[in-house]
Amino acid sequence: SFSPASPETGQEVSFTNESTNADSYQWSADGTSFSSTIENPTFTFDTAGDFEVKLVVTNSAGTDEITKTITVTAPPVAAFSFSPTSPETGQEVSFTNESTNADSYQWSAEGTSFNSTEKNPTFTFDTAGDYEVKLVVTNASGKSNKLAKSTGSTDEITKTITVTDGGGNNNACNLPDCYVESTSTLSS
């Protein structure tokens, strides 16, 4: 047997030898460097995938073997960027999800109404200030990124976005940048 039952990349897997009447053991897994003669070895898989793990046991009467498939998954890793990098009030900000091994997303920004489950959402900040934008990602395997700060089947990242006052009076013309220089009256 092995534990955990659904390991992730970078997570140590412990193998428990449940053989009887054996004097020597040979463990291996195709496509990996795993090879051991220890009765109860451990191994860490570096890549995700299905691996055939074989145990060959021997005693003076002969040999026997068993093969089991281990499915190793990759944990989600949260990452994102945003544009423009220095937004102004009233300017739409586009968020680009750069996460890996994730299939659901939860965006939020403290102190705003920004809340989205879209992969690449947009949001317009109405007031100037520093905003902590958080992205929480989850993958279907239900595994967590043990190497990063995460819980359950998620990983998260928070970035600060500084929104500056765009000036003007919220007029589409952004007064005083554009204004009327002259008027004329036409008559027929």
C-alpha cells in the first residue's frame, strides 16, 4: 500500500510492504528514478501523471510481484497580473489569470464590490487608494499546494493595486483637459 492515496508532485509518498514470507524486496516505478531494496521505502514524484509502481519479493522458494498505479497530481498555483499597472479612478482594470493547475477562480478586493468567479475579470475602481486584490484558485483534484501558503484544495495570492485620482469632474471629457474653445451660430 502507499500513503497518501492521492499524492501531489513534491509530496513524499510512503510505501508499506504488506508481503508475507519474503526475504528481499525490489521496488521500482517506470518513468522515474525510484528504485529501492528497502522494505518500506519513500519516494517523491517530481511530475504529475500515472505511474506503475512494481514490488518484486523473493525468498528461497522463488519470487512474486505486484504492480499498482499511483496517480500523482499537480497542486494549483495562483498568479495574476493586471493592466494598466497604475490605474486611475474610473479607468477599467483588466485582470489576467496566470495560475496553473486551477479550474475555478475567486477574485475579490477589500473595500470594494469587486467579486468575480471569471477567469479574467475586469473592474473599475471609483475612488483612489491602495486595494488588496486577492485571487483564490482551486483544482478539481482537491489537492493543495503544500509548498505555498494554502489550505484545502486551494492556493491564493494577493497584490496591492494603487489607484490614483484621475482628475477632472467625472465628466467623460475629463475637464479641464478638453473644453470648448469657441462657439459659432449658423443661420440660413
